[in-house]
Amino acid sequence: MKHGFKFLSILVLILSHCLVAQSQATAAEKEQSSSELNDELAQLKQQVLQLNRELFILEEDLLFPASTQLALFVSVDTGRFFTLDSVEVKINEREIAGFLYTDKQRTALEQGGIQKLYLGNLKLGEYQLTAIFTGTDDQGRLVKRAANYQFEKDDEAIMIELKLADDSKTYRTQVVVDEWVL
Amino acid sequence: MYIRGSFFTKSCCLVLSLLLITLLTTKAFAQSSSSKSDNTDLQEKLYRQALFYYFQGDKDNALVMMERGHEKLGQLDSRSSLFESGLQLSQGMLLQAHNTLIKFESNLAKETIKKQTVTVEQLAITNELLVVALLTLTERFLEQGEQAKAQHSLKQINQVPSQYYAQYHLLNQLAFWPQSDESLPLVLANSSEQKARSTADEDLLARYQIAKEKSPYIQLNNALLLLEQNNTDAAGALLTQIKSTPWHQPSLSFWQTLFAETVTNLDEKTAESQAIQDYAQLLLAQSYVKQQRFDLAYTELKAFPSNGPYAESAVFLFAFAAQNVQQYAVANKLLTLHFRKYPFSPLAWQSAELMAEQVSQQQSLAQGVSAYQKVEAYFKQRIKSLHDFQQAFSKANNLLEFSAVEAKDSHFKNESLVQYLPQSPWLQHALLDSQLSSLYQGLLDIDEQIMQSQALLEKTEWLAEIISLNQARKQRVVKQLQQQNYPEKIQALQLKRNTLAKQLAENVEQPLAATFADKTQLKWLQRITRSETAIATISPQKNTSDYQQRLTRLKGVLAWQMSEQHSDRAWQHQQQLKQVDSAIAGLTKRQNTVKQLSLSEANLSAKMLKQTQSKVELQQLIAKLTVLRKKMTALASSKVALFIDEQSLLLNEHLLSTRRGMAKVLEKMSEVDRKMAIKLSSSKLAASFDNRQPSPKNVNALNLQGEQ
């Protein structure tokens, strides 16, 4: 409710400013000072963000260089026929990532978000990726959806998106694997 | 949050359809652009990764994601810029949000030039998004009391879509109060309005106008203006209408929720609606009091909710009205209730004095003195409480630790940093000042930034270790490479391969029976040679013609067998040679890659340099934040000190005024006593003169005078 009365607080503040004309000069000075401090803080916040960004890139370059980098993403297209519970990803039969979704995370995906599920390193070569999604269908029954995908890792970073897409013709959800072209 | 929702006068459907059209058109843009090149639209992917955090309420990480996008993709597209601006706004980075909005405009212009097929409708949508952002920015500036910036932000709006006109109008009133900005932009005809115009649907346009005028905040402002202009009848009619009209906040679009801290809780929405009605009722009562129509004010306030946010003002006004309609008992109870319930409110202090005054006037003088004594004690206690607060506050090193309420059942790691709630009621009152509140929020933000910077600093140490490890590993690899001398080994292999290739070519050109013989065949050939030697040795002593014939037949069969297999075996060898070629090529490539990697020492050195720079920058940043914290603390302390001085002055004035009131009552008492004495002396002069004793009232008065 406190938000609801801010308008009135603003109004009262402005009216009081008008009424207390004598103290306007002093108030203006302090306002300026307070305003300057706020600006300074905003600039420092921006600098922290920039440094965070730079260090993230540096970290990623060091830990996951492009020549060996593999990134996996998950997205959901509408999610009418499938309510996502968890995902499990294997590469050459070796489990590399798994995730159990909360309601908030699932909703975030259904609203258009893309989740970075995994970031790791792979040597050059050919691989087979297997993704198994577990969830419930529109009738509440437990269902699994899976997809296999073969890919070759070369010197460039590889990014693969696992999309849960609704097929309105079959009333089923399919796993579509999309390798990003960088 | 509060204002935003209040001004969106169009229906929920319209807003949602706007969002849908926006997303669809943006998607269409994305698809058309991706069809031109096969590359994945990384802008969209990045935007959606940030959305994943945003929809979970993690705006910090969403903003970090957008920042990373800058690093990876360079310039962001218009949609991402707008999103980033909204996130910056929500994090209190108003200047950055403003700059990002400028970028948004320029990006939009560039994209419009690129995509020449952009329709008027699409442009209208993007303009709407910009208006939403600028209106919210204005609102934030107003919250911080920065009128000039709010005015500047409003002036950047060229056209306002009809559904945002109410919000624009109100913010304009607030930013330019009491003057009004004359340069109001024209209402932009949005797609629906255009449709209405094209079909000459005047009713629809009229509905827009009505919706615009229906905003309760604008109506309240208009009522205030009318009251200032002494147009009480019109103001009364307007306020009566507001207080009796329930108000519902319309649903907001994605962009509105992004830029605004929306009120999503149903209870909060209901409370906001109730608060608007309460405020209208209070204003109406106030206008009656101003007109000295106390009976109407009394009736109006009789049914005022006791638990609303304006209950305090309403109780005071109600008591005042009750006094004036001679409902003294009610007034007395209300005034007593008021100053006891709100001991830190200046309005309640007035109530205390009024109560004592009323008791003196309506009840006996002795009761009046007693009431004044209670009020005097009350003010002394207030002054002591304020003094204690002042002492404690002046000792506080960290303002955020002073009198802080500890968060219970904290689900979040850093929840204590989200909000500061003081236990001290004095500080709670002081924090009603928007600037002081903003400074406290600033202190919270600084602590959070320092914490983040320290975490980053730790990360730099960790990165330094990784870089060192990488450097050591690389040195080992380089040493191993030098020891093994792989290029020489590969060259030797290449030479061998060349020899074999030459031999194979010769054998293919001049086929010999035994060239491609396998092991068994070679053994047979050796046996035949041995047999020929043996036959030649024994031929002088024995007839060996039979042996020779058999050996010749055997040789013939073997030669035939080998000639049959020759071409197949030649092909097999050629294939093997190709495999060797391929293996040597792969080896050479790998060796070159390893060589390049081993030589790229500069890459790691650059990383080390970057890490060192970041470390230094972070240390500087923490130092700057610490200095800023000190400045903010000093400013906040001075503001609190000013508040204490003001309250102290006010309380001392009240104390003085109370004592004056008490002195007047005592004077009256002594006058009454004197009159009584004269009266008595005239009738029983001699007797009363001998038996006269000091009255308890006089004793009390003497004590009080002594104390003063």
C-alpha cells in the first residue's frame, strides 16, 4: 500500500515546497548536493557493472576458450501441451547437465526466456547429444520427450539450443535442436 | 506501482494487444533480418536470456546479461536498449537509463532506415514504448525531488498516445506545480484512434476523452486547484464524486511492468483505491471546515475509516469540527485519543494543547490545570525522548545499523540490504522526507555495490591464479615441444612416405610377380628357390627331371596366383598411402596449431594485464564508494540533525504555549479566589479574616509557579 500513497506524498512535498518559500534557497543547495551524490552513485554502479562484465568475459575466455567451448540452452515455445519439470543432457552417453525447474523458472521460460543450461569444454571431434525432458502433459500425465543430435566440434565455439515446441497438429510437444550459427 | 497503473485508462485488452503486436512485429523484424543472413539472431537470444532472469525477479542478473551483450555484440538493438533502460531504471540508475533511452531513439531511427517497410502502426508502437519509459523516468525524478530533471524528461516527449495522456498530464502538473507547462504535446492518434477517426466514430473518441478525465489523481489535483481558487462548490462536487466512485487499476503491459514497480497484490490495489476515496473525503471535510460549515464536516468525518493512512489527519479535523458543533465530550475524547495514539506527530501535539484548553473552558478550572499539567508532562517526556534519540543517533557510526529492525525469516542472502526499517519512531518520521529517504536508500545501494566489488576483487585473485596456472602449463608444453622436436619427426615420416610412394609407383609401372606377395607366398617362393638349389646339387648323381617338372608346375601355379592378386594389392597399397598422406597432413596441422598456441604468450599476458587493471579499478571503485558513503552519511546525519532541531523547536514552543495556557488558567483561578474572598469578606469580614486558610488550588498554583 505504501506505493499507493507515494503520489500523495509527492503532492504534499511539492505543496510544502511552495509554502516554505523562505527556505527554498537552502533546500535547493541541499537538493543539488543530494542530487549530485545520487548521480555519483549511479555512475559508480555503472562502473561496477562494467567491471563485472569485463571479468566475466575474461573468466569465460580462460575457462571456456572458444576452441573448446560448448554451450547448451533451453527454451520453451508456449508450453501448452507440456509442463516442464526437469531436463537431463548426455553427450556420448555421459551425463553432463541436469536441471530441476521451479514454477518461477518454468514460467520464465514459457514467457520467452532462454536458459543457459550448460557451459563446458569439448575436444575436437564428433559427438552425440541426447536430451531428455521430463514433465506432464495437458492431462497431468507424466511424460518424457527426448531428442538425439549429432554434431562435430571444431575450433569454433558451439552453441546448441534445445527448444520445447508445441505442435498444434499432433497436440504434442517436440524437442527441436537448433545449433546457433555464429 | 501507484501512479503508473492509475493513468492507463484503456482496457486491459488494448494493452495486451499492443504488447502482442509489439512482440509479433519485432519477431517479424527478427525473422526478416535472419532470413537475409543465415546467422542466428544473437541479439534476440541475448535479450531472451536476460528475460529468463527478469521473469524470475532477478533484475540484477538481467542487467548484467545485457551488459555482457554490449561486450559480445557491440551495440544492442532498439528493443534490447529499451529493456536495458527499464532495468537500469529499476536499479535506480536514472542517468544511465536516460542515456540508454537516447541510444534507443538513435537505434530505432537506424533500424527504421534499414527496414524501409516499417508501417505507421509499428512506429506508433515504438513511440508508445518510449513514452512509457520517459514517463516512468519522470516519475522517478519526482520521487527524488528532482523537479528540473523531471521537467527535462517530460519535455522530451513529443507526442503522447491517448492511453498515457492522463499519466502525462498528472506528471506534468507535479513537475511544473504550481505553474503548468504550456507546451503540452498533441495527443498522438494511435492505431485504434486512427481507426475511429477513419470511420468517423465520434463516440469512441469521446470515450477516450472521458477515460482521460476519469483518472482519480487528476481529479484530485483539479479539486485542489479549485479549492485554492476558492471555488468550493465545484471542488465539493468533484470530491463527492471521487469519494463515492470505486476505482480499479487497469492491467499493465510488459513494458509498463518492466519500468514500473507494479502493484500486483490484490489487497494493495484495493487499499490504493480506498486511500484515494479517503483522501477525497478528507479534502471535502477540510473544505467544509474552511467554509465554517462544521456540521457538514462533522457528519462527513463521522464515518471516516479508522485504519486508513489518513486517519491521523481525519481524527484531528473531526475533533476540531466536534468542538465547533459543541460536541465537547466527543471532541475531548478524540483529542485525547489523537495525542496518545500519535505521540510523534506535530498534529497530535496541537491536539494535546487543544484538549487542555477545552477542559479548562468546558470543565472546572482545577480540571483545566490538571489537564495542562498532564500535557506539560507529555511535552517534557517528548522532549526527553527526542533528546535521547539525538544522543543515540549522534553516537551511531553506521547509520544503517542504528536502530535497525532485524529481518526475520530471511529467504534471501542479502535481504538486509534491500530495505532499512528503523525501530526508532523519530527516525521513521524523519524518513518521511523524500530526500533523507533517498539518502538512506543510497547508503543501502553503496553497501551492496561494495559487497559486489569485493566479490569481484576476490574473483580477480582467482583469475590471476588461473592465468598463472595456464602460463606454467604453457611453459611445460613449450619445453616438451622443444625436447621432442616434432617438426623433424614429421619430416622424417614424410621422407619415408615419399620413398614408399616412389617404390609403389615403380612396382605398378613394372609389375613383378613377387612384388605384392603375401607372407605365405613369400615362404613358398623361398622353398622353391631352396628346392631348385637342391635339385641342381643332386642332378649329376640322380635323374631329377621329374622333380624339375613338378617344381615348374608349382612355380607356374604360384605365379598365376600372384598375378591374379597383383592389381588388387597395388590398389590396397595406394589406399594405404593416401591414409598415410592424410595422417601426416593432420599431424602437420595439429603441430602448427600447437606451435601457434605455444607462441601466443602475448594472449595470456594481455589477460594478466587486464586482470591487474581490473583489480586496480576495483580497489579504486571501493575507495570511491567508501568516500561516497561518508558523504552520504554526513548529509543524512545533517538532515536528521535538522529534523531534530525542528522537532525540538516545535516541542519547546508547545511546552511554552502549554505553560502560558496553564498560567492563564491559574490567573483565572486566583481571580476567582480573590472575588470569592472579597465576597466572603463583605458578609463575614471578621470571621473569615481570622479563619482564612490557603486553598488546595492555590497550593498547587504556587508549586507550579515555583517549578516554572
